Amino acid sequence: MTAMNELVVLAERPTTIIEPQTCRLETAPIPEIADGEALVQVGWLSIDPTIRTWMDDAPGYLPPIGIGDVVRSGGIGTIIESKSDRYRVGDTVFGTVGWQRYAVAGEGQAGMTVVPEGVDPLLAINVLGVTGLTAYFGLLEVGNLRPGDTVVVSGAAGATGSTVGQIAKASGAGTVIGLAGTDEKCALLVDELGYDVAINYRTDDVRAALKAAAPKGVDLYFDNVGGELLDIVLAQLALKGRIVLCGGISSYTTPGRPSGPSNYLNLITRRGRMEGFIILDYAKRYGEAQGALLTWVLEGKLKHREHLVHGLEHAPEALNLLFTGGNTGKVVVVV
């Protein structure tokens, strides 16, 4: 064990993407554990768009990260010391570890989940973690996916989006359409992940392409992006269409408040529904979802891909990949 912990703290609140001065690499003593706690050596960090929202001084479902505090993040690590009956030395655990080399696992809100022996940590941090859970409950519960639905997913080559499309196909959707930002990502969606149609939102006429792919309208839209793409889909919503608001990544790094969609009144004429959700709402049902997700993985119906960034000090750059389109699949920092 090294003599010190390394951690990345929030040095100032960002206004756009993460700048070099936004975060600062510091050292501190390795945490000491009390009775009922265990010491975790962090191995992998889950890089998710919501981390950027926590950096703002704005109300949310969790409080903002304080200036000088370790950047909040999920991750996976190994128990190297334990004073708890819940954790054994050698256990692999998943929880809120933060951008640091060592973290403390405790009870209650500080508790972590022991990953079953033999499960690939990258599978656990991706499909079986927040990413897969978000896709599962957002699509099946909030979106109320029905057999034969025409489903559209924005950010479709990202971690959550790529999982959503595959769950939709495995669950009986009709046509599944992905919106992505490069021809390479569009090819991945169709050739490897089972999407029926992929539209390049940077180069294609999205309105025309969507109308051609979904001539009867969109039954279910899983929105990771917001902005103009949300407005386009609202204009082509089918009768009783549903929109799942998972994220608005197009506005997370834009100063000021995002403008509302101009086509929202179509929800009235199409008798549609638009609903947001937070994955913590389904905490008591995580086991149910993970069982289904693992079954699809074992059956070959659900593939996962990780975009690995090596080095704790590169965590801020890894977060920026989500906003520049520089990633394909789940961004994970290898600590």
C-alpha cells in the first residue's frame, strides 16, 4: 500500500466543459476505518453525464459537489482492510467511491454492493451497474415498452443508449432507430448492436430520415440528449406516444437555462406523455433488473463495450468525452 491517497477535487465550478483549472489532483492520508467499515482500493471509475450536473451550484436530486471536495462518482474496487461483517478482504464492491485511489465502504448511504465472484468488473460497472439499470427501468417501466413499438433512442452509441436499443429488441420492439453523431457509430448500431436503422444527426436530415424510418410515427422515444432532437421527435410522435427523459446532455455544458421544446403541444393532440425519472427511484428492484440483464448477456442478446481511459489524473478528460462525442460505449477510468 502506498503511503498516501490520491484524489481529484473540484477546484472551481465549470461553466462549459471541464477546463484544466476545474479540478485539482491532491494527496491526503489514506482513510482510517472504524468499526463497521472497510477500506476499498479503487480500480475503476464509472464516468457518467450526471457528474457534470453535480459540479454546478444548483439544486438536484443530490447536493452539489462542494468546492474542495472529492468529485462524486460511482466505481468498483477491492476490499483491502475490513472491520465489518458485511465486507471481506478480497471482495469486489461497487458504490460511490469518488475520484480517488482509496475509499471507505460503510453502512446505509455509505454502503457498497458486493459484486458476485466471477463477474467481470467491467460488466458490473456497465450493464449491471447504473448504466444498465437506467436503460432497463427507463425503457420498460417509465416508457412502458409494448410489443411492436417503434422506438427511437438518442445518444444511441453511448453507454445507456446502446443498452436501451438492445433491451428494446430483446423485449419485442418493432423498429428500433438510433441517433448517433458519426457514420462509424451508426454502423456499430446496425451491424453489432441490432438496431434496425441508424441516423447520423450531424450529417443526415433527421426529420426526413425519421419520417422514412417511422412512417406511422414514434411510439417511444428514449431521450438522452434533449434540445433540437427532442423537438424533432415531438413533431413525429405517434398516437399515445411516450417520451422518456433520461438526460439532456446537449445542455449540460451550455451556460444559462436550456430553452424548452417548441413542439410540446403535440403531446396534447397525440395524447402523448413525457416523463423524467431518477434511477434511485427503483433501488429496491435493482436485483430484479440485474437478473434480467445478466440473462440477456449470457444469451448473447446484450453486448457491452467500454471506452477505457487510463489514469486517475485523466478523469476530467474522460468526463469531457461524453460531451464531445469522443466515446463509443461506457467511459471507464482505469485508476
